Amino acid sequence: MINIRNRTIYNDQNQLCYIFTSDIHGNANTLTLIKQAQKDYPTAQLVGGGDYIDGRKNSKEVCDYLIEQSKQGAIILNGNHEELMLNFANGFDDFELGIEPLWYVNGGKTTIRSFLGRGYSKPKTEKMLQHTKYYKFFSNRPI
């Protein structure tokens, strides 16, 4: 697998139509709209601009769909919420100083419940997240 995290993505310059989505924030109803757009425009390139997680309870379902779409050629970029999750999972926060993790403040607890089924201690959550397909997927996405 090629690491494209810090590279510009070049796409087919002859692409005639795109379906762009961003800021889904765990809203499964948005998937219905994306699927309808894909039916209406079957040759369109799906592009995700980030922020698929946090806020609503269906982050897992949204991410599962986008991971499958990426296997079929969709361009899925990270947003700041995916970066917050990665930073949290990698221990880049001030939790040890008594400060609630920035990801928690921005809806991360909802995503943790969606991905892992329930909440756990912060150290256990970090380790569990690092072993999920979501962590692996977003670790290899460009910003």
C-alpha cells in the first residue's frame, strides 16, 4: 500500500462528475443521500472531505460505508475530527494534566461507543482504537 498521507492526490483530469460529501458526523441518513446520488450519477467520482465521525451515533456505519467506497475508487480525505481521533489514540493530548481530551469535547465519546460498543478507560480506549480498522484506515488518509 502506498502512503498518500502527505501527498497531493491527482485524479483523472477527464472526470466529468463528482459527488462531494463532508461533515457527516455520524449521521446515517446522509448515506441515503450519497447512495441516491450514486444511482443518479453512476460514473461520478465520490470524494469525502472529512469529518465523518463525532456528534451522532452512527459513526461506525458511516465509516464502514466510506471504507468500502474507498476500495472502489472513492477519494476519502481526513478532516479535523479524524485527526482528533488519531491524536487521541496516539496519546497526543493533555489528559495527564487533568485536561479532558480535545476529542472528547468534540464528540469523541459518541464515536467511541459507536466503534467499540461502549466507553472504556482512556488508556484502554487508546489501545483498542489502535487495533480497529478505522484507526488503520484514517492513519493512511491524506488531510
